[in-house]
Amino acid sequence: MQRRLHFLAILSGAVWAFTAYAQEVVAPKPGIEATIDAQIGAFLEDDFARAFTFASPGIQGMFGSAERFGQMVRQGYPMVWRPGEVEFLELRNFRGALWQRVQIRDQAGRVHVLDYQMIETGEGWRINGVQLLPEPDVSA
């Protein structure tokens, strides 16, 4: 599990490095925000089985069970598991993939920005990956 989280962190950093170009903001797509919101709602209720249904088939295959998926979220994305406030920002098309940017203020008041990669399936929009974006450098 630790190795998988490390791999996901490296992958997230690589993807983020390329988001500075070749992307465009697109109009909201019905269902994307509702899918993310429903998954976060399931996390708040510790209903990992329901939260797992909002993950893409690829993510479901990678984790294999709602229990493993829930463990990864609790350990790697505590701000998603127990958010304070959630705000949907822009939806972007980057190299043919749709990325919904979400700002989450955790219960301690810290702000986190995440990108959710979304794919449309026969059952509706599903979350195909989430990456925590690096905090911007703030200097005096």
C-alpha cells in the first residue's frame, strides 16, 4: 500500500508539471460536480462501499475492494474523507481528459486544491483519479 501511495504521489507530480500548458477551461458538464459531491458525502458517512461506486472501473480494479479504497483515502486524502468546506472551481480539458478542480478547506482550516480526473461511463460520470496539487510558494 505504501508503495502504491508513493507511486500515486510521483504520478500526480508529473501530471501537475504538465498542466501549466495545453489546457483549456470548459463549460461545466452536468453530473460531474454531483458525482464528486456524492462520493464526499459517502466518505462523511464512512460508507466506503457507496464511495467506491463513484470510482472508475480502472480505480476499482486497482484497489479491488471498497475496504482497501477507504483505507487509501483515510491515509492519503484525509481532507477528502473529512472535509470542512468544499468549493468547485473550474473544469478543464487537458490532453483530452476532463479535470475538475476542487478546493477543500479541512476541519483545521487548511486549504487544499485537488484535481479530479473524470470519465463518462454508461453509468454516468466516474472519478478516474485524484491528485493533490502542491501548495503555491508564498514568500515575502
